Amino acid sequence: MSDDDGITRDERVPSLLAEHRLTMLIGGSIIIALVFAAIGLMLYNTSGTAQLDLSRPGFEGVDKLVKEGQTNLVEYPASGPINEETLTQFNRLYQTQLENVTSVDAFSGDPMAPDALGIDEPPAESE
Amino acid sequence: MKYSIHLLVIVSMAAVGAIFLTVNARSLDILPLSESHKARIVANCTSAKTSLQQLHRSDASLRVNRGQLYQSISTKLMARLNSRLALNRLDGSELVAAAARYERSLSQFRNSYQAYEEQLSALLRINCQKQPDEFYYRTLDVRERRQAVAQTITDLNHYSIEYHQIFERFSENYRTTPGMETE
């Protein structure tokens, strides 16, 4: 099968690709970038990273409330002998952290109770 | 063949029926609010949203702080002691089991906080002036999710205390029975 100019369809397709090489390169690059950005965003949202990201809109200044000292905990050496001294050393390190853990009653209370937010059912009016 | 097709049809119908009943049972829980209740929500909508936004921010920092603290106990203390005991051929199986329970609880804390935070963000996007019903029932749902997070914190505290108690028992045994290496 051939067209009026004597060029077959099979010959025309490669020449079309050759003519629009730059356009296709740019288009392809944009599509690949969009796909990777979508995958990245999906992973950001589903992995729980978003919940740890304090630079999100609406969380300005919250990062100042993050306590730096907690991550500076001395690591207990993973190798070495076990004796009275090393067990006491571990006990001392662990007790310090245990106090940090149990001293704050995190997520306690009921700040989302309807009455605390003022959205509870109003009392029925007496007649 | 015919028998299995009949069985398949019956199972499918039962499944559809169960889903229908579950959805209906759930919709029965969500009763329409009275007009006075809706009016109260609309009136207090702005202040309720402000309180929720503040809670969102304070819970975010709490999540990061508590997460770091619990994670450091696991990686910098528990895992390292367990490894050291194993290298010294000492029986730390109870400590390993306690550390595994702690780690599971830590994972539950991360998951439950994520679910809570996603729902709280969705709640804050609701226009409570126009959708007071939706806002109210979503608030109740998010409240339950926050209580689930609080429960995981209680569990984590419990398991960290449990690990310490097992460690103290181990130390006591070690002092009274020197050379308690595993075979």
C-alpha cells in the first residue's frame, strides 16, 4: 500500500518519529517526571513520612517544640563483656529513659469531646 | 460442577446480604442531628476548628518527640543489650521476647497515629457551617482514633516497664548464678 507521493505507511512512520524527535523527547521527559513525582508523593503520604514532616503548611514553628536532647541518648555498646559493671551501666541508662517515658502522659485527656469543643447537643428546654 | 455453581451463588448472595446489613447497621448509628444541635455546631464552628487546629499542631510535635524517644529505647538500648547477651552466650530469650512485644507496640503506635492524623486533616477540611452533621460525626470518629493512639502509648509504657523488670530479674540471677551461659 502506498500514498500519492509513493511513500508507504511503513516508511512514513519512522520519518514522522525522526521529524518530531525533540518534541517527543520533551514530552517523554515530562511524562516520566510526572510519573516519578506521583510515585514519590504516594510514598510520602502512605509511608507515614507526611505525619513526621513539620515543614508542611499549617505547622510553622512546630519544629521548635521538638526536643533535640532525646535523640542524643548514649548508645549502650552492642559488644563487650557482661559483668556487674556493664549491667549497672545499662540499668542507669535505661532508668533515665524510663523516667522520660513515664513522666509524660502523652495523648491523654479528651480534648475532642463534643462538650470540650462546644458542639455537644444543647440541653432540652424545660417547659 | 452444577453443585459448585449453586454454592458459589449462595455464598455470593450471603456476602452481598452481609455487606448490605453492615452498611445499614452503620447508617442507623448516624442519626440526623436535631435543628438546635446543628445550630449549636454552626455557632461554635469557628472556635471548634481553631481548637482542632491547635490540637493538630501540638499532637504533631508530640508524635515526633514520643516517636524519637520510643525508637531510641528500642534501637539504642534494648536491641544492643540483647545482642550483647547473645555474643556472651547468655540466655536473654525473655528479654528478646519483651523487646519484640515492645517493637510491635511501637509499630501499632505509628500506624494508629497515621490513621488519626489523616482523619483529623480530613475533618479540618470539612466546612462545618455547611455540613454540621458530617463535621460532628467525623469529630466523634477522630476522637476514637485519638483514644486508640493513647492506648498504644499506654501499651508502650507497659512494655518498657516490663522489659526493665525482666532485666532486673536477669541481673539478679546473674549475680546469684555466675557463669549462666547457654549451651
